[in-house]
Amino acid sequence: MTSTSTPLGLARFNALEEHAAFAALHEACASTAWARRLLAARPYATAEDLYAASDAAMAELTAADLEEAMAGHPPIGRPKPGDPTSAREQSGMAGASEGLKAEMLELNLAYQEKFGHVFLICATGRTGEQMRDAVKERIGNAPEQEREIVRTELGKINRIRLARLVEED
């Protein structure tokens, strides 16, 4: 027997008062425009509908909206103290050698100097070496190209965070 009811975590999200739903979305992604678009499309019948709305909202973010979203992400290798989300997402750096951590700090600073924002990558499941190699590869990109890569990476991060939001029972 299959059920057509909305999954429990998604039903709970759909039922949240607007300010609470906005706070949950804003925690997933610091872009106000993104959170407002997802709020406006509630209720969602399926988690896939929510992810599709996230992808659509991400595609329409302006450069300023992307800057706002990126501001919510700590540099790779330096998760925010007391923030279990960034610590979990960056766990690939947790066991990295001091040498790799120092190299990542230097690369983060060089990247930030060039692009004006933190190096952003969907770090879930990546090793410290993979993240280092990615920043080395991407630091040579043109700013416009890098902005679109960041948009894609943010979209991946948002999907993972939304899944955690709506699939928890």
C-alpha cells in the first residue's frame, strides 16, 4: 500500500508559522530573496517540489543576493564555532594535517582577495585534499565564471540542508 500523504518532516515545515519557516530557510541559506521565494510557494506536496523551487530561486538570484548567501558560509577549514552544520559539512577538513590546514588558509585568503568572498564549495563528502585541489583549480577562473560555479555549489548545499530540514522526523 502506498501513501499519498506528505512526508512528516515536509508537512511540519509546511505547517510552520511564516516567521518560523523563514528562520528555518534562512538558516539553510542566508539569501533573503531565496528564502522569501521558497516561503511564497508553500505548501509543498513533495520534497522534490521544494528542491525544484530552491533550484529555480537560486537561478534567479542577483549578484547581490549571491553575496548575501555566501556571507552565511564560513571559510573551508574554519567552521563557525558552535555551528554543527558547518562543522558537519566540512568534516573532510577535520582530520587534515596542520600543513594542509595552513595551505587551505593561504588559498582561502588568496581566493577571497581575488573574488571578494569566501571560497564556496559543497564540502559534504569531500576530503581536505579534494577541497584544496578545487580552490587551486578555481582561483584561475574569471569572476563571472566563478560566480556561476558558486551559484551551482550553493544550490547543492541548499538541497542537502533542505533535505535535513524536511526529512527529520
